[in-house]
Amino acid sequence: MRAGLILLSLLLQMTGLIRLFIDVKTGIILYVSSYVIIGIVLFMLVKDCLKEEEERNDYRDY
């Protein structure tokens, strides 16, 4: 899922760059949406890292 979101973000950035020359408003919207997607991916990565850290420090078995 993360790889798909990163690919979508890259696609939006490339499309936004092309659209910037044609229509500035659409280009800016595409750029902002690509950065929102990157933020979502980073949030997912941090959440997974915290979950792994919690599982690694689980001492309930002792």
C-alpha cells in the first residue's frame, strides 16, 4: 500500500509540474495533494516503527 501511495505521489508531482505551465491553480492543487500523500506515508511509517518498538520491549512473558 505504501509503495502505491509513493507511486501516486510521484505521478501527482509530475502531472502537477506539467499542469503548472497550463493552469497554475490545478498545478498547485496537484502539488499540495502529493505532499499530503507523502505526509500520510510518513505517518504510516512512524506508526509501524512505534508498533515494532512496543513489540520488541514487551516483557509480559517474564
